[in-house]
Amino acid sequence: MEPTYHDSTLNLVNRMIYRIRTPRRGDVVAIRLAGPNVLYVKRIVGLPAERVSIVEGVVEINGAPLIEPYVHRRQRWNYPEVTIGPREYFVVGDNRGMKMSDHDFGRVDASRVLGRLLF
């Protein structure tokens, strides 16, 4: 998630926010993907029922480019279009200057989203 967040820093997660409202595009969230003690920090870019693809490094939502001022370096990633399920979100980190194969991103079930990062 660099440059927005850095490794080995303490970040607080609001675990109650999504009891009040659903996640929104642009929210930076903590996600449990692997094991009980491993959390990933990613940004929500795709919402339920949307079509998401990455073309030459630009995220497209329903065929339109997503404006992402928080991404400073981009590789020319290409990811085929997927349709997000009714209880899924599409997440990706802000650090897109590395090879796509070295990055964890994609669809994630809503039950794995623990909360929104406060800082």
C-alpha cells in the first residue's frame, strides 16, 4: 500500500464502521486472507455487481477508467474483466510499481473485510 501506508507501522482498524454502512469505493481496508494472524491492507476499487478489469495499468469499472490520484507508479498490468459477486469487493494495493505476479489483489468475499483503516 505504499506510499499511502508503510510496512511495519501501527494502523488502527475501525471494525464497527461496516455495521453502520457498506464499504465504499476508495476505502482502505484490513482483510483476512491467509490464516488468523495475517492481515492485508488493500483499497476497495470495485463494488458488488460491477465489472472490473485492468488495462495497461488502469483500473476500469464497467468499461470506464477509474481516477486514482493515490497511485503514483504503475506497471502496465492487464487483468481480464470479471463481474463482482453480490457479496464481494475487488481490492488492490496502491503500490502498482511492481510486477503484477508479485502483488495480491482481486475479488474478496465481504466476510473477509474486517474494517476500514483509520490511519
